[in-house]
Amino acid sequence: MKKFFLFVAAAMTAMTMSAAHSLNNPKGEDGRYIVKYDLKTNSFATANDMKVNETFVFAVDVTGTWLETFLNGTPTAEGAQRGIAINKWTSLGDVNGDTNRMKRINGNIWGMTVNYWQIATGDFSKALMKDSTLYVSGQIFGFEYTAENPGANWWMWEDQPVDVTLAEGSDCLFAFALSTETTAQEGDEEFYGSDYMEPIYGFDVKGYAAPCAKIGTDILVHNLTGWDALYLYMWGEGGNDLGGAWPGFAAQRADEDGVYFLVAEGEYDGKSENLIFNNGNGVQLADYGITLGDSYELWVTLDGVYNEAPSALPTVKSNAAAAKRIVDGQMVIEKENVRYNVLGGIVK
């Protein structure tokens, strides 16, 4: 009876393994999938040589799998699009459950920027010891999303068995390279989804972002125009429409110092680019040139763009009534038959 039980258990394990889902990723020497991806060459790495506290682009290729068919199917939620996500766990514990949605890199390749040390909810300290490793398992499945709802439909399997995703004969999805002894402080810099140009379904958690170049050019803007909205269009050596088609994009972040326009770097680093600040409704300022990869603090006024606070201009000192008006698309202040801009300078 005991032998029979063991035989049945072994058969059930084999059935489970045979039902596991596969990917089109390359396989490493260990027989597991290579999931590290190089955005510059648009190709998978030759090995999972990243460390546990290293930030890298995790990617999966679903070409030829049921997920490719799923992605090309018609969404069931109204106004939704389809994507894929991964439920993941490790040999040292779980990770943040808000880090499972992936975004399309190109074609059937989907991924995320991730740092496993930063998304860990368990104790990963053992993975930093010399000659240790971290094993990652996962279930890759479909979901649907809208602009307002990142989970319009969730945990979608399209009549497929709910099972793990791994290469034939392997024991987990992938494994990190053996560690050379390190510390948490020696790991890559802490980051959040908002540090990247492309949003990741509205999530802003540590160690998880869209699979795109990290923000390299922070532009802090002191908006002195008085416009209801401020947009930034970009063109130049780094590319036209770098921040989107005209009128460009609005600030991604604001704090007590002003608003931030965050510009992607990557292969654009070191290239020249022209900024055109505008109100999104036909009024624009002259071009302002920058070098991508640097950081800037700018004062944007109706008179132009400055890299330091504009000098004090003649101001209105009178008790006469003043009125705000829009002239040629710009807000001016009229007082005693003289027009002034919002800084107090006389408009000629």
C-alpha cells in the first residue's frame, strides 16, 4: 500500500509539471528561463547575472503561447485593453503584491523594471551572502485594464489550467546568479514608479516601475506665466515629440518648490534638445535648449525662460484700480492705461 501511494503521488506530480505553462524566453545553462532584458539592444541577456539587490528589466516573451492568443482577443470589460501579469514568490518569501503587472516592451515581449531586494516582504538577507542564490517561481496570466481601473478583469486564464510558468524540467521560473557577498547598502539606488517617464498602471511602489529608461533629466519649473496649464513640447537631436506630440506633456510631479517635468534618458543621454513651454491652447514661448541627462531649474515667464530668477523689474506702485486682461493670448494687468506682465514689467 505504501508503494502504491508513492506511485500515485509521483504520477500526480508529473501531471502537474506537464501542465505547467511555457514561455519563448531563452534558457540559461541551469535550464531555467533567462528573464533579464537589455532595452538598448532589445534582446535578452545571455544569463541571469543580476544580483538580488540589483535593478534590472524583467521580461517574458509570450510568442507562440496561449497568452499571445489571449492578448489578441477581444477584451470583455468595456473600453478595456489586455495585458499580462505575474504572481510571483521566492525561496525566501513573498514580494509586494502590487508589483505584478507588466507592460509591453515590443511585440510579444512584456516586462517591468524591478529590484527584488526592494520589493521583498520577507527576509532576503540570506540572498546577499556569498555563494547563495534566490529562486523565483511564478504564474503568468492575463488581465484587463482601463485608464481608470488597472484591474477591470483580473486572474484571467482563458480555460487554461492555473499553474506555474517554467521551462520543461526546471524547478522554478528563474534563479539569480550566485551572490558575491554584499550588503543592502551596496545595492542599487532606491526607486519608485514615479521616477520613470512611463506610468505603471498608476502604482507608485518601491522597486517597481515601467520597463523604460529611468528619468535622467529633472526639470524643476517655477511657473510665473499665470496660465491655467503649462505644457512642455520637445524637439531636437534627442528626437522630435520626445515627450509626446504637440502640445507635449504636463508636469508629472509638484512640490513646494514648483513643478517637475521628468524627461527619459537612456540612449538620449548627452544629446541636445529644445524645450517649448506653452499653455496647450496655442500660446508658446521661444525655444530653450538643454542637454539631456542634466538637471535644470528654470523660471518660465511670459517674457521667456530663464535659468535663474529674473531680475526685479519696474513694478506698479499706485492706488489706481487695476484689471486683468488677455491680450494676444497672454494675461496682462492694465493700470492707469499702462499694461504690465505678471512680473510687473511694462508690456510694449
